Amino acid sequence: MSSADMKTITVIGSGLIGRSWTMVFASGGYSVKIYDNIPGQAAKAITEMRKQMEELEEAHMLRGKLSAAQQLALVSSYDDLAQALEGAFFVQECVFEKLEVKQDVFQDIERLVGKDVILSSSSSCLVPSSIFSKVQNRSRCLVSHPVNPPYFVKLVELVPHPEMTATVMDTTYSLMTKVGQAPICLKKEIDGFALNRVQAAIIAESWRLVQDGVISVKDIDLVMSEGLGMRYAFIGPMETMHLNAPAGLEDYMKRYGEGITRVLNSFGPVPNFSGSEAAKSMVTEMCELIPSDPQHLSARTERRDQLLMHLAKLKKEH
């Protein structure tokens, strides 16, 4: 497929992730066709995107070199899958995180596209070999897992299908870079990928510390937001170790490796995240800090996105 043919991307699903991907791809100058199997939903999504993009433009946070109007002109909505897929070189699926649903969607897509069209899933933890098990030509399949919300958090995990060709990874990496994301390439598939495995480890130990009466819900969040998260927003755990010893990473492990091993060996089993008295207590404590009704959660989500927007701007400047 020539570069002249690589201008149109189809996004399957018009929910939060689908809308975010559409905005990201349009910001890079691509024509984006957004599809939803519920009539009128894709058109409604464009209306919501227009409002968001105009607000971003007013706040000087719109991504890309094009104006909001120019980006919106690149986006079109479809209720018909065949029409939505016509002319696309890349398909980004954003439907429910249910294996059977994704498998059926990709079977439908494969019947309607050429053999060179890249098929990409936004799955957050389902491995490519499962998602694409019913696809005939699996050499062009991979997972492109964004971080919510993708417009402000730029990381994308590219997870290869075991039968995927190297050119598919190269093309996807180039596309994600061009639209301003920060792609990382996993060398092989693994349950939970990289981000969610690291996140699960943090969740599990945070839960254990609260469950065992070591710390409160409020304070364990401060450990991350006012502690580890401050530096992790700019450098990762490997560089953190490398910088935290006079002679770098090898020196760090000589100094602290024994202590880290001791602490790791003290970790308890995987917690019971629901049903236990400790779980109920944590939910109660969390809801006292932030009530779980839609109004309070929506306000905190909006606050989160605003903070991420400002952090993204700061990272771009540095």
C-alpha cells in the first residue's frame, strides 16, 4: 500500500475511546470515518467532539496544526459498516471489552476490507491471539491499547499478534508517532500487557496496605500523587533507580537490592477486592472522600482531565 493510499482511518465504536481516537487521528490530518452499529450514535459523537474540540481550541490545547473546524471537516459518521470501511488503510476497533463481541466485529470487518488493511484493537487486556482467533489473515493484526483519556495521556501499547508481520508494527508505530502519541512496542503478547500489569501491582499493594491497617485510603493516594507520581510523570522506574545512586543502576541494585528483595518477599497474597469486610470498609472510606453518585464522579473526572491537560502541556514544553 502506497503512502498516497494511507489517508483514511476507520474507527469502530463511538464511545469515549472511539471519540478520543477520532480526535487524535484527525489532529494528525487523517480523514476519519467513525462507525457505530446503533443508528445516529456516530453522528451524535461528532456533535460531542465538536463541542470538546472548540473548547480545547479556546484553551489553546487543541492538538495538531489544523484548526478545530479543519479537523472536524476530516471526520464523518456512518451507520453502515461497509461504507465506513471503504478506503481505509487502518481500522481502530473501540467496542466493548468482551472477547466474543470483538471477535465477531473483526470477522465482519475482514469480509469487507482488503488483505493489506491493518486491523487494530483498543483492548486493554485481551491478548491479540484471542481477539483475532477468527480472523483468516492474522498477519496484519495487533492491539493498540491507549491510556484513558488518550487525547491527554499519549502512551499507546502496541501488542503484536504472534503471526503479525514486522511491517505492520512499523506502520502502526509510524502512524501513532505522526499523530502525536507515544507508542511502545511489546515484543510479545502477555496477559494485561505492560501498563496494566504494573498498575495491577500498584493496586494490589495499595489495597493490602489499607486492608492491613497500615495506611488510609486518602494517604495511600497521596503516596502516589505527591510522591512517586511526581517523578513518574516525567521519568520511569528504571531511570529513577539509575538517578538515585551515585554510579547508576548497577550501583543502586548493590545498595538497595537486598532491601527490595526483603520487602517483595513480605508481600501478601492477591487481595479479595470485593465481598470482604476490608473491601466494604475501603469503599465506604473512598465514598466519604468522593461520593460515587454521577454528579460527583463526573466533576472529579472533569478535574482529572483538566489536570492531565495542563500536565500534557507542561511535558510538551519540557
